[in-house]
Amino acid sequence: MIKTEAIILRKRSLPNQDLIVTFFTQDLGKINVIAKGVKKITSRRLPHTQTGNLVTILVNKKTDRFYLDGISLISAFSLIKENQAKIQLLYFFFFILERLLPENQREEEIYRLTKKYLIDLSKVSDPSSVDLTGYTNNLLKKLGYIKEDKPFDELKGVIQDLINEPLPSFS
């Protein structure tokens, strides 16, 4: 049983009442966790599994798979989720993170950077004042993909080449 702080990057539905939730954890890095029965109407865990939430999770590892045993909310970052422009910035950054982070590899600096990004994004009234280019440059430098800062259009090209798919657009 492992207890750790985590940020929810993504979730995918399974055919039954289960979800696969991608967590970026403080101690384990990016992990995919099966959340059994979480979509049941009686589940108290479902509201905590929203993308962008900062949570404490309790996971169990069985045969190379993680299973969610418990989850408690630290912050829902509701100030982000009330603003469409902030939501777009959040999903854009998470899209990049989810695709570039290696699985099961601790990335403390990137975890701190991501948490700071969430806090900064939730605090500002004007989402365009958050330095997405700076955060993206820092992310790519910490992951070893670039050596020096690049303008945003160049960054987008680098990322698309790395992940082999187009980036989501936002206004």
C-alpha cells in the first residue's frame, strides 16, 4: 500500500463501472491506476477523480498494475475550472505532460513545476498573464528535450515531433 500526493492528469472510462486514472504523483511519477467501481452512483470517490485535482491517494500494486484504494481531495482548483480560458490552458499543459512523462519514474522537479503552474493559474484573474511559454520551456528542459528557451511556436513544433500527433488548439 502506497500513500502519496498526486495531480490527476487524465481519466478514461472502462466498459464497466471502472476508470483508468492517470496520476502524476510526488513519489512515483506518472502512473495509471485502475479505480474499480468508481462510476457507481454510490461511489464517494468519483467527485475526487476530476482532471486537475490535487489529491492524496492510496494505491495498491498487484501484478504490475496499480489499483486505487482511497482518495482524498486537497484542492479542486475551482478558480481554474470556473474560467474557460484557464481550463484550456490547464488541458493544454496536461496534454503535453501526459504524453511526455515516462511512466513509473519519479520526477520531483517537474511535479513541483506542475503544482506551481496550477497554483499560478488559479490565482490570476487574467489567464493570459500566466507564462505558458516559460512553463513549457522549463518542462522540456527538465525532461532533457531542449537546452535553451524557445518561442512558443517553435516549442509546439518540438512537442508535436516528440509525440507524433498535433497539439490541441486553444484560443
